Amino acid sequence: TAHLIDEEIRSVIDRNYERSERLLRENMDKLHLMAEALIKYETIDRFQIDDIMEGKVPRPPQSWGEAPPSGGAAGLGVKKTPKGKGTFGKVAEQY
């Protein structure tokens, strides 16, 4: 019984691997558009995915161009504290 189960699982995995590989090959142009959008914008929204699925170059995401949050370490809104005075548990209160 275990052998039959293993064979069936192997069959399902192989069949779906081949299907996935075929879909990726058939849609290589969309895959490249998506990769380029991710490299350029670091995010993809649903409107960009719609553009990509239609074979178009994706527009910038709707949030593109908004100013990042200001202040603190790396713009994360984290307050610097004097040495020895940790902020553990207090950082979340800022949000």
C-alpha cells in the first residue's frame, strides 16, 4: 500500500511540475515583465498585474512617488536612545 501511495504522489508531483514548467515557458514574456517591474518598483499591485497579463509594460504602482516615512533610524520612526536605555517594547507604541 505504501508503495502504491508513493507512486501516486510521485505521479502527481511530476505531472504538476511539467505543467508549471510549460506555463512558465508559455508566459516567459509576462514573467520577464513582472521581474522588471519588481526590480524597478520593488512591489507589484493588482493594476500592474492586469497590465502584465494583457502583455503591456506595467504602469507604476499607485503608491509610487509617495514620500517614505520620516524620522528615526532608516526612516522607520525608531527613536534613538542614550546608551543603556533601551526602547524594547516602546517602539511599537510609536505606531
